[in-house]
Amino acid sequence: MTTDAVMTSAAVSDKPGGDYTATALFESAADAVFDAVTAPASLTDWWMDASGSGLEGGSLTFRWGTEGALVMRVDAAERATRVEWTVLASEPVNDWVGTKVRFEISPTATGGSRLDFRHIGLTPQLECYDMCRQGWDHYLPSLVGYVDRGRGNPRPEGGRR
């Protein structure tokens, strides 16, 4: 299965402008996806440098090199079903403060898993929307690569992290 075949994204139509959403399919079981979105070392391997605790009640700090930090409160971390974060601080992209990132994970009939991703509050009305949408469009396939093949792509060609 290639990453291109497993990612779709679209704006949600339940409110004007809609939140960013995406769906990913994995060959791996739901536990592997859960671990990849809760363990700081795993988050570093598919997204950006992470530290802290990805378990419910914890907080995670993500760093883009020396440019800034993103701090998330872990509101939910239900093994192999759901992870939800609230953005507490986001430098230099302040648009994210107060938004929520949700990972809903479910098993598939083939033994793999499905991720329904939603960044609640990331809407086209935000100044950063296009850049952030492109970021998630890159990093979610990186998550699939990390979970299914042990290799994410946290540093896109010519990009920064």
C-alpha cells in the first residue's frame, strides 16, 4: 500500500469554512497508530521534535528547531481508539492557540486500522490555513510511513522542521 493511496483530506461541511480533516488507512493495527501519536520518540520520527507525556492529563512540547514551540495539553488518550490535544501555545503560528487536534482510530476488517483526523478550529478563515493544511497533508502520510514501514518523513525536501 502506498501513502498516496491511503490519504484523503477535505474540509468538513458541518459549519461555514469547516475544520481541516483527513483520513488515513494503515496496514498496521490500531495499537501501533495510538503509540505513534502518544510516544514523544515516535512523534519526533514522523512529525517534529517532541518531549513530555502523550498520556491523558500530560502535555507535549513540539519544537521547530530554534524557531518556536508548540505546547499541547493531552485531553484524551484512550488506547487504540482516540487521542485529543488542545493547543496551549504556538510560536510563531499563534493561530493554533485554542484549537484541538483529534485522532480517532479504529480497526479495519483486514487487521489494519483507520485514522480519522480532525484539527478543530483550523479553518480557511485563519491566516495560516493554507500553510497548515499543506503541513498536515505532508505529515499525516509521514505518520502512515512511520507506522507501516518504520520510516516517517518529518523533514520534507527543502523544508524545515
